[in-house]
Amino acid sequence: MSSRSDRAPMRGRLTVAACLTLVASAAAVLTACDKNRTDVAGGAQPASTFYIGPQPGPDRALPVAENPYHGDRTVLAEGRQLFNKFNCSGCHGDHAGGGMGPSLRDSSWYYGGSESDIFASITEGRQHGMPAWGSKLPRDQIWKIVTYIKSLRTPDEPDPPR
Ligand code: HEC
């Protein structure tokens, strides 16, 4: 006495079994591939250093840009000139004391006050009205401006306000 309703669950089971077999063999193939890859790499590299490419998301270490002029007083005057020439002073005020844009002389920073933070603010731009300069100025000049900004309120500041 077999009806459709009797056989249906059986067919279902067979399908599940078939699927499991497929998954198992796929896993076997993947494992085999993985093995090959390790063999090719000589097994020398642990998997954690195997980078595939750019990965989105904040939880990864980005390389920190370093100022090639760090502590170099000879670029300060040029940094100040660039600051005025590209009209940073138009928004941030002469001597960067603040205007339509925030003061860059005080000790508070919205986006961080390290050299690499300031470099990032200038190159990328910031959402509330700070233009991005990365495609307009050479990195070299941006670093000189960063060096100038870091010199503000220090004895090294060129042409300080009086
Ligand atoms: C059109 C006006 C304008 C110009 C021109 C401009 N800025 Fe800005 N800048 C702003 C504004 C507004 C902000 C604040 C943005 C925000 O809060 O998101 C800002 C933010 C910044 C910050 C981040 C400050 C912080 O507290 O973290 C830095 C650094 C900076 N500007 C540097 C510069 C430099 C250097 C130049 C010239 C190459 C420049 N800006 C040109 C308007 C300007």
C-alpha cells in the first residue's frame, strides 16, 4: 500500500542524504585545494599573513603615514607660505586661529592632532566644509603644511602673531 504521501518523506530523506554527500565531497575538494596551496607556499607562511587584497571595515591596521619633515625647521617658512597661498588661512584664519573653519592653533582637534591625523584631514577633506586636497596638492607640500601646523604655539612657529 504505497501512496504519494508515504513516499514523499522518503524522497526527502534521500535528497538530504545526497546533499550531505555533495557537501562532504565539496569539503574534501576544498581541503585538498587548501593543502595544495600550503604545499606551494612551502608551508612557511601562517594563514594569518595571507592577505587577499583590500578588505572593507574598520577593524584592520592601516599603515600610518609618516611625516618626512618631522622636526625639520627648514620647511616651516614654506609651510606657512603654502598655508596662505592655498587659502587655508581664508577659512582657518591668519595664523590658523580660526574663522569659518576651526582653529588649528588650539589643543582641541575634531579629527585628531597627530601628524598623520592632520595629514589625513587635509588629503581626505572632512564632512563639515573642509575640502579634500589630496588630488590638488603634492603629498610633499601637504607634509610641509602639516609641519607648519604642528609648529603653531611653539617657539619654532614662523612669523607668530603678536
Ligand atoms: C572652504 C573653507 C576651508 C578651506 C579653504 C580649508 N579648510 Fe580646513 N576645515 C574647514 C572646516 C569647516 C573644517 C571642519 C570640518 C569638520 O568639522 O568636519 C576644517 C577642518 C580642518 C582640519 C581638521 C581640524 C580638526 O579639528 O581636526 C584641518 C587639519 C584643516 N582643516 C586644515 C586645512 C588646511 C591645511 C587647509 C589648506 C590646504 C584647509 N584646511 C583649507 C574649512 C576649510
